[in-house]
Amino acid sequence: MQESIIVRDPKVMLGKPIIKGTRITVELVIRKIADGFSIQDILEAYPHLNREQVAAALDFAARMIADEVMSEA
């Protein structure tokens, strides 16, 4: 699902993962959630987004974290 929705383009937002066709980064979506925004709040703040796009951003972030290798301190 998210492969076609989340893209990277070095010419847009310094190559950070974004929601295709926007300048909304996955990072922004995650930070909004961390700040207490609900998905509905995000949709209201960014009316050009839809629920599938926000879900794809969250899924992308989860996959990135799942693929991280943790090292012992």
C-alpha cells in the first residue's frame, strides 16, 4: 500500500519521505501524533490529505523502526 503513497525525491524536502504529491513529510505526521493530534485532527489541519495517506505514513515509519538494528550501549 504505502510504496506508491510514500516517496522520496531529492528535490523535495531534502529527500525526506513524503506523501506523494505533497510536501508533507512522514516526520511531520509522526510529530503531530506525538504532540497529541489524532488522525482526524491531521485530516482537518491538512484537508488535502486522506486517511489512507496518513495511515501509509504511519506504516512507513513503523517499517523503518522495525528494520533498525539496535546496538547495546
